[in-house]
Amino acid sequence: MSNRFEILEEYQAANTELGHLRDLAAHQTDQARGVTPYPHLQDRVNHLSQKCEQLDMLLEAINASED
């Protein structure tokens, strides 16, 4: 990740996937209680949340250095 645009693209992709996974998790919660949710779903949501936070901090630092 050498520049802001690559970081921004990665952030947007991760954030989009995170939104889809959160929607999926909410949908599973709304389904019948007998359905077992995907076991890896929460791990992936946590990973993407952390990734988005890190990329957001990096983008903020880049923006601050350009000011």
C-alpha cells in the first residue's frame, strides 16, 4: 500500500464486505432460532472491523500530513 488511493480502495472494499457480513449476521439472528449461524462469520466481522479501523487511522494520518 504505497499511496492514499490504494489504501482508500482497500478500505472501501473491506467496509463494503463488512456491511454485507453484518447484514447477513442480522438476517441469521432474525431467522428461526434453530438455525446455527456460520461459525466463522463473527471472526471475519471482527477481522474486517479491525482492518477498517487501522486503514481509517492510516488515511487520517495521511490527510493530516498533507495539511
